[in-house]
Amino acid sequence: MKKINLNKTVILLFAVFALSNCEKNGPIQFIVIDDFSTTIPIKGLAGESSYSIESSTNISELLDNADTFVEADVESVTLELMDDFSGNSIDGNLSVSAGLIPFLNEDLSLTKSPSLIIIPANVSNILTLITSGAFPISITGNTSSPLGDDDFTIKLTFKIKAKVE
């Protein structure tokens, strides 16, 4: 009987001690990781070997559940050609940026299979961009051979990690 009462007392004292060390009246911060996708239509570029498209996507869903963003970073971008592309791939240099923030500029083969690109931490901060609810996207490419399709779509999926209060 005494052993059970002693265990209850120790557990109660531990709980009181643990809860008394919690911060009071401070903002509660938590990490949110979410993906959002957007499609970029490419029209009228058959026979061209370079392209530049600007678009904007609505990220208000990301903003819905937070009062204040403390940090926001793009961890990765997944790129893929949609099924409406008539060829197999687009080979060449591809640049993707949001506003003035360049995420990638590299040679790659864009196919109908998703290509995951990890964004370096030194170029991933998008805190200034997300407060408006619109996310500006620019895609610029130079292909090794002219585009053989006049009307196709590139899908981009951004993985965002944010600290919110």
C-alpha cells in the first residue's frame, strides 16, 4: 500500500515540476510542412530552343492556419512534364525562381517522371513572398534541341517548411 502511494506522490511531483518549467505568456510556435503544386502552360513555342514563362500561384491555403510566419523556406521543388507533352523529354538548362529568389539553375532532363530538386538552405527563404498569398514563379529554359510541342504543361510541386506563431 505504501509503495503505491509513494509512486503516486513521485509521479505527481514530477508532473508539477515539469509543468512549472513551461514558458508563460509566450507565443506558441510550431513547424508546418506542406506541398503545393502549380501547373505552367507552355504555348506557341514549337521549334524554339529557349523559353521564359512567368506565372503566379495562390498559396492562401498555406496562410489560413497561422497568424504570423516566423520563417518560411522552400525545401525542394519537383518538376515534371504533364501527359499533354508529345515527346519524351526536354533536355537543357532550366532556371526556376520566385520573385528575385533563384531556386535552381542547372542542366537537367525534364520528363514525365517527377524530378526532385533539393533547394540549398542559403537560397530557400521565401518569408517576404508568402505574406501576400500569391507566389510568383519564373521558368526560363534553354534546350539542347528545339521544342517539338506547341502546347504542353510543366507541373511544379514546392515543399514548404514554415515556422508559425
